[in-house]
Amino acid sequence: MRIVVLAGGIGGARFLLGVRAYAREVGAEVTAVVNVGDDLLLHGLKVCPDLDSVMYTLGGGADPERGWGRVGETWTVKSELAAYGAEPTWFGLGDKDIATHLVRTTMLNAGYPLSQVTEALATRWQPGVRLLPATDDRLETHVVVSGRSEPAVASSADPVGADGGQRAIHFQEWWVRHRAEIPTHRFVFVGAETAKPAPGVLEAIGAADVVLVAPSNPVVSIAPILAVPGLREAVADGPAPVVGVSPIIGGAPVRGMADRCLAVLGVECSAAGVGGLYGGRSAGGLLDGWLVAPEDEGTVVPDVTVRSAPLRMTDEAATATMVRAALELV
Ligand code: GDP
Ligand code: CA
């Protein structure tokens, strides 16, 4: 059996722990197609937050409390950078984590594509699933928000600035620095038009027995994956059934700020809202099945089979049970 999982960072990583446990039981092969929209260059280093969350979590090196970064992390470099006043100060890189970014950046600068770099990093972490970035090309989630560019470009003659009072900032600046709390208009996946699926992605989807959409943020984790030309089509028109797992339980995200992302799209923050956003495969959407929490029993998504099961990923065994429920749906 071959399982492909579309995954973001923390929610994707925890879900993959359960998928891997299930796969070990039944002898299945797992490929994770991971979001790169959050990736950024910091102090000259290429940082891939979602790939790293998945790699560290599956490799047993993640900080379980924070959910991101390395366990037993220290922050010497961060405080030294702050002593220089080096911007950005709102994004913290841990010392251990920096080693990952140094290796990655060196390999990228030497000409290796991100997919090969990811494979090389994974030889250390042995995640037990194949990790593929959605694309090797630049695809960055930017957020169009109100307010003029910084430094301020407005003058008395042009009080809102030449940009008409809107500007695009990197997703991480919106999420980490502004806590998604500023007036927001839309998300833009910069580079998406010309991005190509990373080597192996379309092949894995085409050969899959089932595609699972992890309970990741639908707007900023799953949507940028699907924005890679050809990728959404491969899933939606492919031979494998597609089952999604809701990241929203009882009208709220389990953690994080998916509610703020959904609000920007005008989508209700509910299992039904996210299921409807993905849509039914037979109606031009993505899903055959949608797994919701018992709290959301009775959720209806047109053209999609909806079932309920406990969806809190408290430990690996509970998550593996949840994965089994998702697979039984199709
Ligand atoms: P990020 O890239 O690190 O933000 O992580 P993801 O996009 O992969 O996952 C974030 C989503 O995971 C949030 O919308 C959460 O609601 C969801 N999530 C986190 N923990 C759980 C859980 O235990 N159960 C479910 N169903 N969703 C969860
Ligand atoms: Ca992310």
C-alpha cells in the first residue's frame, strides 16, 4: 500500500507520526508532500519551517512543548544577533537549528535542489517516510495587508503612500511578528505560476493507493502545496481516493491561528467550512472523504462522505487510530 500525505508543519508532523505508525503495522510506504510557502531567507540562511517541523518530529528531535524547533535548544546566536541589532529580531533561530540551515544553505548554494537537500538532511533524521518539498522552485506565501510600506513612503501629498494603502509582507512577518492581527486582504503565493512539482511528487501521487490531507492549516499550509501547477490536478484527477482530516474541532483550530486565515477568505471556521473549502472531488474539488471530530458529528459537505472520529493527536497511538478511521472512509 502506498500513502501520500499533503502536510504543513506542526499539524502535518504530528499526523505523520500516526501515519508512520499505521504504515509500520501494515507494511505501507509513506510519502509526505510538504509545504514550502513558509520558507524564508534569514541572515543569509535558507529556513524551511514546515519541512524542519516534519523532519525533527519524525526524527525524534523536535521540542514537544513548543511544537517547532529542536528539543534542548539554546539561543546564543539569537542573543548575539540581537546585540548587533540585526533584523529581523522577531524570528528566533536556535543554535542547533542553525546547523540544519547552514548545511541546507551550503548545499543549495552548491546547486543542489531543495528535494535533494531534504533527502540529505533526512539521512541523519531517518524520518521513516519519504519527505518531498511540494516544489524545488521559489514559492513564497505573501500576505497583502493594509498600510504603507516600511520605511514609510507617504508624504503630505500622498498620505496613504504610493502603494494605495496596501502592501505585501512575507507570511512569517504576518504570522510571527504581527500574530495575524493586522487588517488583511488576501494571500498571494509568489512564484506559484512558474513552479514545478518537485521530482517524485507527481509520480508518488499517481502511484498512491490513497492521498491524505493532513489536519494542517488549509489556507497557508495546504493551499500553497496545491498552488503548484499540476499538483492539485494530480490529486483531484488521480486514481487514488482523497481523504482529509479536519484541523478544526468544534469551531476552533486545535492550535495556531487558522481561524484568522479562514476569516481572510470569508470561510467559516468550522469542520464544514474547511471541508467546503476543499470541496468534493465529483464537484471539481479535492475530497472523497472528510474526517471530522465527534464534536462536529452531523457536518455536511456536499458530494463528500463525512465521518467522525476522535481527532486530537495526543500521542502516536491515538493518531494512528485516527489515520485508520480516515483510511476506512474510502
Ligand atoms: P504549521 O505549519 O506549523 O502551522 O502546522 P500545520 O499547518 O501543519 O498545522 C496547523 C493546524 O494543525 C492547525 O490549524 C491546528 O488546528 C491543527 N492541529 C494541531 N493539533 C491538532 C490535533 O491534535 N488535531 C487536529 N485535528 N488538528 C490539529
Ligand atoms: Ca507552516
